[in-house]
Amino acid sequence: MTEAVLKGVSVRGIRACVPALSRTLEEEGLIPDAVERERLIGSIGVRSRRIARPDVMTSDLCQKAADGLIEELGWERDTIDVLIMVTQSADYVIPATACALQSRLGLGSCLAFDINLGCSGYAYGLWTAASLMQTLKVTGRPARALVLAGDVSTSKLLKDDRATVPLFGDAGSATALELDPAAADMFGVFGTDGSGAAHIMVEAGALRLPLLPPDEPHAPEKAAELFRKSRLHLNGTEVFNFTLKNVPVLVKSIFETSGATIDDIDYVLFHQANVFMLNHLRKKSGLPEDKVPVAMETYGNTSSASIPLTIADKLAGAFDRPRDIVLMGFGVGWSWSAMKLKMGPMNAPQVVELA
């Protein structure tokens, strides 16, 4: 694992955006038996999920979150120097979604690019933005950044897949950062083990397994195979094994790196994988329940948006004063990340809807 420290960057605001459409597991019709359905809901902790319409992209959710946050902060749009989009459901193969959003948000010329990460991506995005801000030459004002994180994961699910349909929902988010000499240090721990890449994967659709044939149309059998491989595959057993092996070590590492104890921390924000897993991790890591908020019941697992969405949903009133926060992301890749930072005082984070 890689450990790091950053100085002089503050979080100024957070906003999340979810689709207005909500769908319950019962409405999916995937598990007709009520007893079995309730047992699954109790395990994963998801009773309903927010589902984006087919014409709503991750960029639309992040754009609404970002527009509201920029207006709330009173920032001039040409004072934003860095725009990072963390997503695994980009609008296009090319160009980067961040480039399109730079224009749609009315920003001036700035650093803009995508990070193709999911469950661990929020902390990676914050760390990358904070690192870049410290290298910029800006005159007369502090450097500023927006980190947009989200996914429309439901667009990649097979309708009959019991491993994914009950679990995943859609959301976007925006987080504003600003250089601040008085800011507390940020501490980070990051790691990767690509040997587990196949266990959470959309196999088809890029160059290694393209959906479009090079010469002539695919045979029906091949087309059907590629259709299924263009949807999300999740090996739940391997995900659970990876999490139990690596995340308690990650928890220990971020506390050791930052020199903090659990008594020093107000909240630990885990990626919202599933409730059974989160409860197990919390207990194994010795974390008190009141410091580990969970926001899955009406949203589901929202990939890279899950941590800022949990902050906005469960901790909206917490930031009237500075709070010591630990962020923990883990999953697809295998990839993992943790940050210890101070947030606040700042305006209350919000969850808004996109109709």
C-alpha cells in the first residue's frame, strides 16, 4: 500500500444528486417469494434503489449536483481550475466526460479529465485534485477544484441477475475543494491488486472484447453472448473474501498513517457495499456503530457516489463545526483507498433529485 500526506487543501462543500424514480425489490418481480425477498433485503440492506431513466446519464446527475454547489458557494465559474470526473459509466468512449461537462457547466479553460474507478474512486478523485491544486500558478485567489463522482450502474445490469439487480442504484455527486494554508493535513492510503479484476467486471464493450465486429455482423449466438458480457458480472463470494482480507488492514493503516485513534474521529464513511459486509467490517475493525453511518436502504450501492451520498444523506447537519472524517473505498479493481481529513465548517451537504 502507498501512504501519503497532503497539506493546505479544504473541502468547501458536497452535494449529491439521485434520480427521482425509486424502485423496490418487490416491484422488480425478480424474487416473488416474500420471505426470501425480506431475507435478502435484511442481508444487503437495500429496500429500494434510485433508477435513472434511459436518457439520464451519470454526467446529468453530476451536473445538477455541481450547478447547485457552485451557486451555493458563490464561486465564479472561471475560477475553477480543476475538474475531475470519477466514473465507470462515461457518456462516450471518447471524449472524456469531464471535457463535455467543462462546457456544460460553463467553466473557463481548466484541467479536466476522467478517472475510471468505481468503489474506491471518491478518495482517489479528492487526492488527485488536491495534489494538482498545489502545483498550479494562480494569481490573486486560491486554486479551486470540483470532483464529480457517480455512476449509472443500473444501465449495466441483466434484468434477471439476482447478484446485481437488488443491490445497485444510480447517483452522482460534486465536491468542492479550495487551497487553504490553514487547512489540516490530509492523510491517504491507496492500493491495488489487479489479480482480482475479473470478479467485478463488464467484460465486453472495449477493445479487448468489442461489441462491433470488424468485418461482418455477429452470428446470433455470438451477439447474445456479447450482450451478456456487456453487463456487470459480480462474484459475491470473491468480493466478500477480498473485503474481509484487505479492508481491516486498510482501516489499521489509515489510523497509523494519520496518527489518529478512533476517539479522535467523528465519522468513518465506508463505501456502501452491503449492510452485512459493513457491519462485519465495523465490528472486526473495532469501530462504534454511531460513528459509521449507513445510507443504503433507499439508494442501494451507488459505486463512486456512495460516500458523498452518505455524507449528504446522514450527516447533513454535522458540519457546523470542523469534523474529523475517515473515508474508506474498496472494490472493483481490486482497488482500495482511505483518507483521513477534516471537513467543516461548511454549508450543509444536500441530496437533490433529478426528475
